[in-house]
Amino acid sequence: MKILMLSSTFPYPPTRGGTQVRTFNLLKYLSQRHAITLITQRSEDITDTELEELRKWVEELLVFPQPQVSDIEQGILAKVQRFKTFLQQGTPPSVLYHYSSDIQEWLDEAVKLSKFEVITCEHSVNEIYVRPEWQQQIQLVVNIHSSVYGTCRNQLETGTSEKQLRDQLNLPLLRRYEAQYCSKFTKIVVTTPEDRRQMAAFNPDGQIAVIPNGVDLTLYPKRPSDPGGYKLVFIGAMDTLANIDAARFFSLEVFPEIVRRYPEATLDLVGTNPVELVVELGEHPRITVTGRVPSVVEYLHQASVCVVPLRTGYGIKNKTLEAMAAGTPVVGSDRGLEGLAVDGADVPLRALRANETTEYVYAISRLFEDRQLRKQLSENARSLIEKKYTWERAGELYEQVLSSSIKN
């Protein structure tokens, strides 16, 4: 197949985050048997070396400059105007920020010349380039990493919204936006059954496939032994709203209760770009805020328990999959374990679930004190990842979606 992949986020290196790791690994798999053209945008922090490394995985790489946030007009009047534009045109400012007329011009010409059999939008923000009338001549696939409407609604429901009034005003507009853009696509790909239900409500007749994220098992080997002890770890980019909220909730509300029971307990907050609200958590004598580390998997292997205390954010979580692959026992929230069969009837126990402070304290205490339970979770979780959550499996499923989309 001749596939055009659109990704406003530069998808390399995959260690940068969730968007990058999903896009790159699916691209990597497809490039083994198909001709891939990738259109992406380059921010200032992308090095020439990273650019050349990405080029090795595609037949053609087209890189356009990424608009700078500093170029966007600030102030209350500018914000009101952006909301007015959102209200009238239906496209969120966060999507418009990345728009490139040069990309649009190139893409319009490519479709006119029938250069590709499939166009994929890797993350829904790229839908802005797709014209509805293209459905008549080419297959269009959107790979939705998470529902923007569902995420906003969840943040409002859980009180974790950064700007409550703004999000309350935006919520019905995001619902309208998501329903509108989904109608443009031949097929829709999501990461969890929950997101599939959300998209089906928008597009009852749409073809929707669930393709979860995966793990590169060579980068996340199962730990050779149980370190024991009382060492907790939470991993994630420490400049995103969901992770900031999770780090503060766990550090301020849960961890003090853990220390009362286990004075030797420690907590490592591991992840890039910690904001001040996270950095200040390191003032606690038993909490370490690491920033970027050379090897995340080393922290997982050394931890007694990995916590995933997310209270907001839709979609399957790479941090959860990677911890399970590493064989580190996981205690996670409903959000942190979304899309994963880890407990319940006829399901081997693969992680412990907790949402409230008392539930976290109980679950973590069980694991601190029960080596056999730690072993059970470690083995069951690793087995699940090997069977269902590798990038090879995700790539196979994505290839099937794209192949079945080809017009005869």
C-alpha cells in the first residue's frame, strides 16, 4: 500500500511520550511491507540527528516548521476572539494552533493526483487537513489516541480541570467538534473500549476498531528478581495536567499515610520536565523528583510497587503497560488501568485497583507485606503484555484496518 501518515507531533524518539511512541511504533511496523510517506512538523527541540533517524523508517519524509506558542496573540481580547472562532467554525484553538497552510496545499495536490491509497491521521488533531469530499476517492483513517470531549468531561467531573469555566464553556463545543470530524473518516481507530463507546455515540454507523498501545519488550525486560523493600515509583511526563494532578494527589494525600505505616517508604516521581508544582513535592524527605532519567526501566526494576494514581485522562496508559511488562507490581486507579483486564471474575489478578486514599494504603500495604502476591502480579502482568500488548500485535491490527479500507 501507498500510505500517507499525518502527524503534527514529530514522532521521534518514541521515548518522548504517548503520542510519539504510538505513532512511531505503528509506522515502524507498517514500513516493513508498505511505502510510507510521513508529513510532520518540527519544533525547535528536534535535533538533526533525530530527523535523520526518523528518515530511515519511511520512504518519504516531509517536515514543516511548527508554529510557536509565543507567536499566538495573548490577552483577554485574543482569547475571546479564539472562543468566538471556535463557536462559529467548530474547530478548537488547540487544533488551529498547529495548522499549516503549506501542508494543506501539498496534501490537496497529492490527493488530486491520487498519489496514495490511504491517508491516516495519527492523533485527531491532524483531522484539520482532511476534506470530507475526499471519501469519494481515497480511504481516510483517524487514529484517535483519546477522546477530547471525554477527557474534558472527565476533568470537569473529577474537579481536575485547570480552568473550570473555560472547560464548561468548551464541553458542548468539543462534543460537536468530535462528532463532526468523525463523520469525515472511513474508519476510526481508538485505544480502549471506552473510547469506542464514546465514538459510537457520535457516529453510530461508523467502522470503529480498538487497537491498544503496546510495549517494546526489548526495552522493558521483566525484572530478574523482586527487590522487596518499601520503594514506590510513579512515572510520567511531569508537565502534563493528568500527571501533575496524580503526583500531587498521591504525594500529599496517600504517601503520608504510607509513611506512617512504613517509615522507611520512599517515593520516586520519575519523568521529564517537572513543573514547580511537582518539584516542590521533593521537599518531603522521602520523595525524590528525578526529572529526565537515563533509564526508566531501571527505576521500575528497583521499585517494590509502581503506582498509577491518575484521576483524569482517557485512553490506555503507556506507563501502566510498561510497568506491567517490567514485572513491577502495579496499584492503579480506574483511569490508570483503563482498557486492561486486570481483575474480576475469571481474570487472573494482574494489578490492584485503588481510587481513594484508603484503597491505595490497603493495596500497597498488601504488596509490601506479601512476596507471593507481588510474584503473582508480576508474572500475570508480564504474561498479559506478551500476549496482547506488544507493538507487533498493534501493528498487525492496524495493518488489517488499513488493508481492508482499500477501494477496489
